[in-house]
Amino acid sequence: MVYQLSLQTENTYVFLSTLAMLVMYWRVDPSNVADSIRCKNVIPAAFIFGINILCRAQGLLFLGFQGQVMVKKLISKSDRFCKIFKYIFYTIWIVIIFALSYAMVTYWKPYTMHCETKLDRTDAVPSWCFEKLPNIFTYI
């Protein structure tokens, strides 16, 4: 799994950031960014940014780039209901992609690695394992 491959490197983070920006801003007109970014590029970029979150939690900051694009699209196409519904739908999926990636790194994987293996045995279980939402990063 990605968590165990120790992708915690700057090179991977920079590569994935650059690749996601390239995918998102592919063939964009700088004078009219809101209309020239296509939604078919935003969702693959969100997946790459999600993988970027698996490298470093700062990848979550890229949600701002995609949020900025979607807000500009909503404002520029506010006269069409179907377009607004489409952009809101894409925005919801972008947030879900980012939230799942962040939750996997922050809550699920540390819990399975450090808590589930020790709860069945008599080993010392860390105190953060017994919290409602165990977060390992508050104890590091």
C-alpha cells in the first residue's frame, strides 16, 4: 500500500503536484481561465492531488486551487441551471476525494497498523487507540 512504500519524499510530492497542475490546466487560455478549464480535467487532477495527500498532508492545500476554479465556473455560468448543478456535483466529488485520502492517512491506516494488531494481544496499547476518532498525529 502507498502508506507502507514510504512515499514521504519531496521529489514525489513535487512530481505529483506538477503533474496534477499540468492535467488541470492543460490547454487553458490565460485570459479566460474560468471558461477554458474543462471539468473532464478537474476530476483526474483531483485524483492526483488525492494521491499527493498520501505523500504529504500539505497536498490538502491544493483543494484551494480546485475550489477557486469551481467558484469561477459557478459565477461565470450562473444563468444556466444544468451547468450550475454539474459544477456543484463536481465540487462535491472533489471534496469527497480529498476527504477520503486525508482520512485514510490520518485515521484508518495508523489505526490498523498500531491498534488493531495490539488489541487482540496483551501488548501495551497506546492511549490514542481508545479515542472515538483516533488520530496518531496528535501524539507524535
